[in-house]
Amino acid sequence: MVKIVDLSVELFLRAPSNPGQPPIIVGVWMTHEESLKRPGRIQGNEVMYLSMSDHAGTHIDAPRHFNPQGPSIDKYPLENCYVRAICLDFRHIPPRGEIGPAELERAVQAAGTGVPKGGSVLLCTGHHARTYGKPAYFSENSGVNVEGTEWIAKSGAAHFGIDCYRPSPEQNNLNDKVHKACADLGITHIEGLCDLESLIGKGEFQFIGLPLKIRNGTGGPMRAVALIEE
């Protein structure tokens, strides 16, 4: 039996979004009652509208986001969006703490399985569970440092994902440095995941995260899920 674990945050009016980017706006464009008032209509239908950044909610950064010559999200290989993955436990790392090679190696040993080649490494920091909806969500996250990013790339992963709104803490321009490292190393990352706690101890599993096909997009909001064999 396969269990589907939803790893995506909900999109709703003024859902948490990066303070430096457009807010998430969701509204009703037309109600059932309004549509029925149109001439000849016999069935009402409701329509909503959505306005947001291409880095809103659970999303993957297109290489173009941090590399002007990199592919936009509509050109990003879908083969990288349907991959094997593991989830590593970093809930013990303190707020604004860094995850480097030593921490990654210990977590892989604890997980009892290696990094899938061409797959994904999901980093469970517990940050979403602790702070989502609070100001600390955008300021107190832990995350990988440059050396940790290099370790992930050398492991053969196509990308990594994290339950924060950025891959790294903000101090000392570390977040910018990790984005640059991704550009230099030819990998990318997924931000804004949730419920990674459900994957701890599950070994290797199937990860699916298909981004919206936004022309020239610098990122792709996605519905990310894990398929767990039970």
C-alpha cells in the first residue's frame, strides 16, 4: 500500500510570504449566484483568482533565479521533479544554526540509507512546525551552509529541500552565498516544505514536486508529495 504525504503549504489570502515579495492574494472572481444571472445560464459556477510571486508557498528555485544564464522554470527538467529521496533529521539544530558536512554525514548514517543519485535530500529542521504563521518564520530558520551545499552536490543529488522559506540562515549573507553555490554547482533547492517530520525514519521514498509551467519563471510553486510504501 502506498501512502501519499502532502509536503505543501496551503495557499490562502495573505498566507505567509517573503516580506520582500508580493503578498499572496486569493479571492472570489465570480460566485455561483453571479454567474447564474448571465443570460441563458442554467448552471452556476464559481471562479477564484490568484496573485503571488513565483516564489510563493512551497516552490522550487529555477536555476535562472540565481544564474542569469540558467534555465527558467518552464525549461527545468521534469525528470528532476520525480525522483527518489531521503529525509534527514536536523530538528536539534538551533535557530539560525548551520548544517555542514559533518552534520549531514551523521544524519545520513542515522537514516540508514545513502543519498539517491540524481535524487533529493529533504532537510527536516522542524522550523515550519515551530514557527509557521509567526514572524520568526522569516528570521530564525536554520539551514545549510556553503560547505553543506557542496556536500549535497557531491553526493549526486539533483536538489535539496527544506521546511523553511530560505535554504540558509540570513546572517553574514549566508543565504546569498548558498544561492551562489547552487549556481556554481549546478543544483537547486526547494523551499517552503512542511510535514517533513512524517518522513523521518522512512528510508528512501519517491518524491514528486512538479512546478507550474511559468514562461521565463524564476521559480515554480508546486504541490510536493512523498510516496511511502506501507
